[in-house]
Amino acid sequence: VAQADVLFMLWRLPPVLGLSIAKRLEPIVEVLSGERVGLDADVLRQVVRVCPHVFLFNADRLARAILFLERLGLAPEHIRVVLRRYPFLLCTSPERRDEVLQFLHSVGVAGPDAALVVR
């Protein structure tokens, strides 16, 4: 990680200094870069730059955000594309994500069609 990236994150989100690396930061990085999503370092850096608040959530909340994208029918390679373009989706509340999903279903957009809307 480049020093400039760390400084930028600290400037945007000073509370990250008080978080445990082992208990908070590493599990989040593992969820995002692990087998299920597989974000590479560049995309992970972009996600953190756009939405540093991702570190204020627990790993379970991020896993639920990823589950939301999977429920839309997105394959892991498409989830990577979506998170590169719209990293704020990780920081969206579960209630808001459910509202979006319900809306898409109410207008007849489901499964692969819903995935196309997000991609």
C-alpha cells in the first residue's frame, strides 16, 4: 500500500486509526479480496479511496452486501466490475439494498435482468 493511499484514507476517515488491524481491518480486506469476490489490489484501493467507511463496518455486513449482488445474479467477475464502478454499494444500508431489490422485482426486473441493470 502506498503511503499516499494511507494518508488519503486517514484524511478522509480519521477514526480508522483507532481500529484493530487484526480484528477489524484484516477481516474486511479478506472478505473483499478473498475467493468469493477476489478484488485485486488496484480495485481494493479504489474501493477504499471512494468509500473508506467500508472499514467502519464489520466483515459480516460486507458479506451481506456481496450476497445482495449475488442475489441479483452477478457472477464473481461481474461483482468485481460493479464494485470498481460503484464501491458505495458496500456502504449502502441493508434496508436500502432490500428496497432496491424489491423495486426491481416489482417492475419485473429479476435474475439476469437485474444483474444487467447493476452492471
